Amino acid sequence: MDQPQKAREHWASGFGFVLAAAGSAIGLGNIWKFPYITGENGGGAFVLVYLLCIVVIGLPVMLCEITLGRHTQRSPVGAFKKLSPESSTVAHLIGAGMVMTALFLLVFGRYGWAALAALVGLTVFRYGWVVVGAMGVLAGFTILSFYSVVAGWTVGYVVKAALGQLAFADSSAAGDAFGQFIASPAWAVGCHLVFMALCVLIVYNGVQKGIERWSKILMPLLFLLLVVLIVRAVTLPGAGAGIRFFLSPDFSKLTGEGVLKALGHAFFSLSLGMGAMITYGSYVDKEENIFLASLTVTVLDTLVALMAGLAIFPAVFAMGFQPTQGPGLIFQVLPTVFHRMTWGPFWATLFFLLVVIAALTSGISLLEVVTAYFVDERNWSRKTATVVFGGVIFLLGGLCAVSVSDWQALPGLHRLLLTVFGNVEDSLFDLLDNVASNWLLPLGGMLISIFVGWIWGTRKAIVEIRHGSQNFADVHVISLMAGLKDDESHNSAVHVLTLASLWGIFIRFISPVAVLIAFLHAINWLDFKPRKAPSPPPPSEQQQEAR
């Protein structure tokens, strides 16, 4: 039986919700990951595919999550608990599939994985679609534990930049210094502690006085810093080559692998599948236009990713570096780039402060997902839930921080995982990243689309969306594009291609399939990497004599 619901706090304004939701979406994925995967995958063509994927996957699924949250006024677990049918054939089939998988794993001697698959299958049988909400809470908890470690690195680099300690002659020296920095427990854990303390402090003060108030401060500051850095980057001699690389599509450089990476990143960059948008949506007033809010958040998130590229690539090219540097782009290449610029420490400090702000706006949303669950479903006070689980996440993140280079710092845990599951990732950091990013998020996003499209139903979802957006199910898409959304002289009273019908098609068919493809690629079951042609055999003695 559902527990009586406490009076729920709401955003003070629609503008505050948009900034908070945009802050949740805008994070390290925009400032750190998007530029380096763009550099690895050919530049402009990758950006174009990414923008298309945002429209195909990101916006429809985001509207799903916010709709679920506002309709139920609950955290992810409570939302699915309220809307799930008493019995679901689809959920039972999924549970049966997991149990069958466990039996196969048992036959092949993978006892740890078999036990895990059986546990998940039986849990799905028992709780049905509520498990999807629990996956969101678990994803938020897991992601913040390693996300805060990377965010802590950026906190440390703000300090180092301000003190002029990032003056490196080349990227090799910068890479060595970065390796020493993350291997130092004092720096890694200390900076991680600072970042988590900031997250706890903001979430502790509630939705309006904490998250919304700080989002209204941090988001404008983030855009201001980006604009300043873009102006500096594009005015450098030779910056034009970086702008052309980033914005001029060259499809000869784009591979199938690059398309799949764009597909996956479009989903991950919007904070989908981790319960954040459901949680934030639960604080939205019934009269807010959540379609317009979803569209605005998506546009802002995409805009920041593009602005980050314009701040980074012109500077990288102007200073003679290559964009294909991978994950080390901002920690190993950019310090060297800033060192070669006039007022280098100043620009480096501004840049890493920008990254800290982006990470913080996402970090508070992840902590809020966990906090909201214990407030809504376990009747904890907000203050207790925030402090307790902020502390638990800090402890798990501390283990990630000290083991980020390898497992040697945690030999007992490493041996246990090897015994139960066989081969594991290079570190606890990598293990949690793999579980959350490659499994929990895509599976959660795909199941949310299926639930809204097929179980709860698009008809009921559209009724909720129309609160605050009356024309969502009425206006014809072609009329809207033509600027005739208020034209009442149409020939037919029935509109087939409305915004609502288009959204329903995407949610029921296109988005789940697209996310499934991204998931299969993330776990290496779908591989489009170009394969090298086999080397020809060495010539025989007769062939050499003939030559």
C-alpha cells in the first residue's frame, strides 16, 4: 500500500525549473566528453549526426521522463509504483528471460553472473516495472560516486591554474603531471571531498532555496564564462582551422563507429535514464508547459556542447595541436594550450572553473535523485537523507579515487570480484563507469520509452502534457512549421501529423530501437570499427627467385 504523501515542494517558477533541468543535463559530458569524441570522429560530420540524434532520441525521452514525474509528483520508484499495472506480461517476459540467462551462465560456470542474472529476474517478477525506477536511483548513486572524482580533478586544476602550476612545455609533460595528480590520494580524495560537500550543501537546502537558487546563479555564470573563452579562442591567429574542423562536415571522416558514438552520447548528455528528469519533473507545477520546457532544456544542453567546441578547437588548432587526443584533451592538452597564450594562467583558471560549474549543476541533480527516493518512499527528512547518502557516495567515490590508476590500492575487493565474476575492469572507477554508463542508463532509457509508449500509454501521457500545453495534441506539424499554428481555416477537423502523434511514434518505435542500438554498441555486441585487411603472406623462395 502506498504511504501517504507529504506536501511536495515545487519550483518557484518555470524559469527556475528550466535552469535547474538544463543544469542537470549540462555537465562533464558537454565540456569534457563531447569535444574529445568529436575530435576523435572527424569534427563537423559527427556534430551534425549528434544534433540529429538529439532530436530523434533526446527530446522524446526527456519529455517522457518529465511527464512521468509531474503526473505522479514522485521520485522514479514512486512514479513507476503509482502507474504500473498489477500484472504485466512484458515485465514477466523480461524476468523469465533473465532467469533463463542465469541458467545458461550457470552451465558455462559463470556462477557470479548467473546469481546476479537470477536475482534481477526474480526481482522483476516480484516488482515489475518498479524495477525501472529503482534502476534510475541506483544509476544516480553509482554515477555520482565516480563522476564526483572527475569533478574533483577539475577543482584541483582550478587551484593549480590559479597558482600558475599548469605551465607545461608540451602535452607529454602535462600528461605526466596529470598522472601524478590523480595518483596522489591527498589531492584526489581531498578535491573529491570539496566537490561532494558543495553538492550536499546545495541539496540540503531544498528545491527552491537550494537547487533552484544556485541554478539561477551558476547557469548564467557558466554561459558567461563560455562566451568569454569563445571570444578569446576565435581571435587567436590560426583559429579558423579549428572552427572549420568543428563546423564544416566532412563525411569521409565519419565512420559507422562514429555514428553509434553520436547516438549514445546524444542520450547520455541529457541526463536521461538516471531518474534526474523524473525527479525534477515531480517538482513542476501542473500549469507549466512541459513540452516547451523539455525543448528549451534540450536546446540549452546542445548549445553548451557546441559552445564548448568553439571554446576548445580554435585554441587547440591555433597552438598547433591535433584534436584527436582522446579523454586527455582537457587535462593534458589544454593546459599546454593555455600556457602558450598571453595571460595563460588566467584563461586556464576560467576554463577549469567553467568545468567545475558544469559538473556541480549535474552533481546536485544526481544527489537529488537519491535524496528524493528516501524522502518520498522511506519518509526520511531531506536533511538526513542528503547528509547520510552524500557521505556514503563520498566513501564509495573515495575508493574510486584511490584505485583510479589500478586495483593495487584495493587488492581484497579486486580478488573478491575476480572470484565471483571473473574478469573485471581496470579499476573500481572503470567498473562503476561501465555498469552505469553502458548498462543502467541505456536500459533505463529504453524501458522508460517502452513503459510510456506501451504500458502506461501515450494517450494518458498526452493528457498530462496538455496541462499547460493545450495545442500539443491539436496543432498540425506542417501548419506549425509554416507559421499557421493558430489558423482555424483547415479543411479537416482531424489532424494526423500533430506534435503528439509524432512524439508517440518516436516513443513507441524509433527511440527504443535507437537506444537499443546504442546499448549493444556500448557493451561491444555491435561493432562498426573498420577492420584492417590481413597482411599478405611473405613471398616463397620460388617467388623471390622469380623476382
